[in-house]
Amino acid sequence: MKKVLTTALVALMLPIATMGQGNLKRVYNEDINPLEQIDSALKRAKSEGKFVACQVGGNWCPWCLRFADFITSDSVINALIKENFIYIHANYNPRKSLGAEKQEQAKLLMKRLNNPARFGFPVIVILDENGKVIHTQDSSFLEEGKGYDKNKVERFFKSWTPQSTKG
């Protein structure tokens, strides 16, 4: 009975959760293991002399999709990211209805990234080429109105490039 009620509640809440997302592209692949996604990004980052920028959140999060759209649409920020980071969207969804394997992945993801969920979503975690968390960015400090502030976002990414952190 409890599972039926939970499933019914999720079905009712999904339209509400996606309100305001408009035509924003769903950028989180919910079918892959986010830990393997990070490992793959780290290999690439190490070979290219970049860091990994891990945007943690989900397609259920309007602000996550807005941030993804914002950094893709702004040519200056997009170029800055492409030059310095391997950028990934690590799907985080701790819902019990997804099953034990997905719950365990969510728990391990939070542990690996030093529990960034405490900042809300999206949260951007910068990993150096060896996988060490060097910064966790609460994205609310990058917001302006119902979107993101170009200067704040650009300053954030410039502050955490491999060149800026290594002098």
C-alpha cells in the first residue's frame, strides 16, 4: 500500500516539479552510473590538462536545467568552460522508488563529492585532474532574479581553472 501511495504521489508531483522548465533541454543521463561518469571525465581531464566541473542535480530540478542552458548559451562562458574543464552533469536522485542500486549510487556520489547536497541544486563540484574535490559552489550565489548573473558565473569559473589554482 505504501509503495502504491508513493508511486501515485510521484506521478502527481512530476508535472509540478517540471513546471517552469519550459523547453529546457534535459541534460542529465539518468541511465548511467554517475561514479563511472566521473571516472571517465577524470581520465579525459588528466590527458587534456583540465579539471572536471561536475554539475550535480537532475532533470527534476528547474534551476539545474536553467544553469545548463545558461552556460551553453553564453559564448564567453561556454568557451571558458570548454578550454579549462571537462563538464559533466552528474545525476543525483535519492528517491527510494528507484531501487536499492540507484539509492546506493546516490549515497556513494554524495560521499565521493564531500556531500554537496547540503548546498541545494544545482551544485557545482570542481575536481582536480586526480579527482580531489578542490571547490564546491553553491549555485544560489551565482543567481540573479530568475536566472544567473553572467559576471558571477564567469568569475567563478575563471577562479577555478587549472591555471588560476596552480599559479
